[in-house]
Amino acid sequence: MSKKSVDLVKKDLEHIWHPCTQMKDYEKLPLIPIKKGKGIYLYDYDDNKYIDSISSWWVNIFGHSNPYINEKLKNQIDDLEHVILTCFTHAPIVTLSKRLVEITPKGLEKVFYADNGSSAVEVALKMSYQYHKNRGETRPYFLSLQNGYHGETIGALSVSDVGLYKDTFESILLKTLQVPVPKDQSEDSAKEASIKLEELLKERSHEISGFILEPLIQCAGSMHMYAPLYLTLARELCTKYGIHLIADEIASGFGRTGTMFGCNQANITPDFMTLSKGLTGGYLPLSCVLTTNAIYDAFYGEYSDNKAFLHSHSFTGNPLSCSVANATLDIFEKDDVINENKKLSIYISKKLERFKDLKNVENIRQLGMVAAVDIKGYKPEKRIGLKVFDYALERGVFLRPLGNVVYFMPPYVITCKEIDQMMDVAYDAIKALHV
């Protein structure tokens, strides 16, 4: 490392507590100061470059320092950087809201803004609960899928089911129920899981405000994937038993699954849809919840009715964030991103075939611009994910495995040649393991 990098690492570790990290790992794990990003690459202070194969936690869909998004951000900052949304509005948020209503499933007509994915989930949960409350019903439970992940604030964590994040806080979480997730991407497993869902709803639907799920892919849940049919059946059952369907599209939205939203593949409209991550192309924090006019109307009335949704964030609807979100949607429109992604997905699929040759690999899977493989014989104490991380980083690829799951979620601007490097390095890293 250069003197500049060494100095930055030293000062970092004196004061910064990094997310989702056992800080003691940095006694051995390399902490790399990043100087700049461009396209799919991250550059350190020693002029090394790394393919950002996970889009910096699944957000940076059009590459780092995208010229078009940069331009729109620079233009906005000279006009209005922030304004309270309670008393005012502004052009970027009005434009963005109209566009979001136009591209999301038909029937989602109202948009409520927050700052990040977890906050959006909190908003959806609270809205669902208060909707029933405003109608004279108290429904204290939420339902979610086993193995699901929805964020790390108290409400979002309550409806999650990844023990690594949840177990420590179990005693202070909200009351929730879980049902089995389809075990694979087959329609038979979707039908089996829907039977379990209906069994629970028959017994307890009157206690449940809403059912939250991640459409088609549970990203933090080891990139587990399931068939669109389950969404179709879940929508039917939620309607039949009078509970809300909450689609958490924070990770799956904006083209990641092969369609603009995961719900599109089942042709359903949820009662709530949460969005974040790719919404701003990875530039600035922004999230939102879309819902129906029918739900909105249940909150509408005189102030004395106590029906208003009294939830807020200081930076709700920030104009800078809304401007880059509009720029992101511009790119989707002018570059025909969804269809271009289909070509990249086919190429990734071909590259995945090679992993079948590895004896220490199983469960090879893909959904749109997400691909994953599991390493056999996984023992947590061996930290094989770190071994893959180290191997790949030395060869110019940033991979961040989830336990024994090596996955790829690159920016959409990646080329076939860069896919070759990303996946060939991962292949060699797995092959070199002695599990």
C-alpha cells in the first residue's frame, strides 16, 4: 500500500465502525481505501482497479460516476439542495412520482418517500397496520417468508428470518409469523408453499395486517430464488383472506430480475411496493412506498379524526436524490436497459455452465442479472468466503460471498469481456479452495 492508503486505513480504524462487520477481522482482512470509481471499476490509491461485481451492495446499476447522472446532479445542486416536504413540494419529486406510478404495476397510485430500504419497509408495515386500525380492526401480526430479509431496523428485522442479523434482538422485536418459502424455482414448490400459506391464513388471517415478501429472490437469504407462480398464488390468497400483500422490491426492482420489477413476471399488483437501492443508480439515499388509492383513502379525513399517517424523515423527498432518480429512469428509457440486460443475462448463463465442472460446487442458479453458486462442504469456521474474497481481490475482482454462496450482481454497464474476467476469477478462486 502507498503511504496515503496506509494513513487512511490507520485513521479509519481509529474512529469508524464499519457496517455488517466484525471489526477484529481487519487485523487480517485488507481494508482498501478507494480513491474513485468509474463505470464498473473501483480504483484504489495505488492505481489498482477492481470490478465491482456486486454493484456496491446492489445499488450502482449504471456504473460509478455515470456522466449523465453526474450532469443532472450538478444541475440540481445549484437550484435546490433540500426543502422540508411537509409544507412544500418541488419539481423533481413531482416528476419522479408520476414516473414511478407509470412504470410500477397498475393500481399503485400514491407514493410516500423515505431515506433507505429499511425505512421504506417500516413505512409499509405501519401503513398496513394503521389502515386496519382506521377501519376499527386491530391486527397485531405481520406474516413473512422463512429465510427472508427486509432490513435491520426493528420493524424490518422483525419480519426478516436471517438468524445472523435477527437472533441477538429476538426479545425486542415485533410479533410476526413465518411461512415456508418455495424450496426452489419449480412451479411444484410454489404450489406446495402456497398450500402452507393458505393453511395459516385460514386460521389466523383476522390477526394479520399484511404479508411481506421479496419477489422472486431472497438476496440476503443466500440468493434463494423461486418461481413467479408463487406471487400469483400469494396475491390471490391475500385478496381472499383480506390481508395486504407487501412486495419488497428494494433489491429485486429496477431490472435486476430480468423485468423492471419482480412482480411484473407474475402480472400482479401488490397493495404496497417498497423501492430503494437502484432507484437512484446508487448515488444518494432515497426510498419510497407505493400504494393504492383505496389504502390512501382510509387515511383521508379531518385532522381531528386521528387518521393521518404521521410518519416523517428529515430528508424525505430530497431534491438531489429525486433528481438522480429521474436521471436513472431516463437511462432506462433511452438505452432500452431491460432488453439489453437480457443479452447480458444470456451471456452470464453461458459462463455459469463452466461451474458445473467444479466438484465443490452445487445449486447453480440465475435470475436475470443475478447469478449464484454454492460451495459444497461449507463449515462456517473455515470462512471460505474470505478466501474467495482475498483470491479475487488480488486479481482485480471485488466479490463478497454470503457464507458459502458466491454471487454476481454487476452493474448493467458491464461488457461481455468484463463478465469473462469476473466469472473466470471466481471460478479459479473456488477451484483453488480446499474445503
